[in-house]
Amino acid sequence: MSFPPWGKETEGRIRSSIDVVRFSSIALAFERIEKEQVGGEIAEIGVYKGKVASFLRHLAPDRRMHLFDTFEGFSKKDFEEPDEGKDKRFKDTDAETVRSKVLAAGNPDAEVVLHIGFFPDTAVELEDETFCFISLDVDKYKPTLAGLKAMFPRLEPGGYIFIHDYNSEESNRGVSRAVDEWIVGRLESVLDIPDQSGSIVIRKLAE
């Protein structure tokens, strides 16, 4: 098999994305997940318009997916400084439009569950679900730390968590501060990837 190992449709989706490196890295992670038969569902925290979620759905069309977002932009609870209230991004989205878009990218019988509201409060809606892949893209310190604390224990050994904006200066390096605080004392390590916003990858080790 020549590299890359995916078909023309996946290649087309990657090439049409705004971040070829990030999407290629995600696709390779799913190749590994399938090769090693890692169990679990998929989660994305910070969905916006569903571009990444739709790609995840395409890569694993039969796995149940959980999408966490306010679908109203940032919550005041996530701000560390008063002037962060000026950050009005990510408001131009709609939960049902995103859900329809994501459903169309995979098996229509595989469930897509929306968790609408402030995270991590919405994580209480989970029951005994575990995950093979988690995308954490929330831009700021508080929700990044909350996402790691709430979701990493649910990640299956061999599963991946992709964290966006780690190497970004945005929000006073909020994402990197959260990750660096959380990972102290853990066996897992951070792998940087050279995508547009400096994402990192953490793969959970066997317990």
C-alpha cells in the first residue's frame, strides 16, 4: 500500500480542509485506532460549525459521536480576564444545522448526540461511555483543563486526544498552561504537530 493509506474521498476531504497537516494527522490516528481495534466512541468539545466533526464522522462512520458546545460562543465562566468578554467569536453557528451536517458524513443509523450548554456541566449527561478519540478545541485555559479532567479518564488505552491551539499565544497561552499543569506526573507525553495552530496529540497508555 502506498502512503497515504486512505482512499480518494478521504484525500479529497483533507486537501479541501483549511489545515492539511491537522486533518492528515487525525486520519492517521484513526488508521491506528482501527488497526489496533481500539474500542470506544468519539467526542468533540468545541464544535463550532462542524468541519472537524464531519471529518471524524467520515473516518469512523459507524461509531457513536458526542458533540459538546454552547453553540453560542464563549461562556463568561471561561474568561480569566475582564477584557476577554470582547471575544465574540464562534457565535455564528446552529446546533441542528451542525448535527445534520455531521450525520450526512457517515452512517445515518450511527447516533450523533448533542450536548448543548456549558462544558463541563454537560459532561454529566454521559453515562458509562468510553472514547477512542477526543478532539478538544476550546481555546482557553479553564475549559481545556476541565476537558482533560472530565474526558481523559474515559479515553480507552490506545485512544487519542487532539488538543488545538497548544502552541498558540491566544488567551495568554491558556491551552498550553492548562495542558502543562494537568500532565505533571503522568506517564503520557505531548507530541507537537506542525499544523496551523500548533496542535498536540496525547495517546493514552495502557493502564
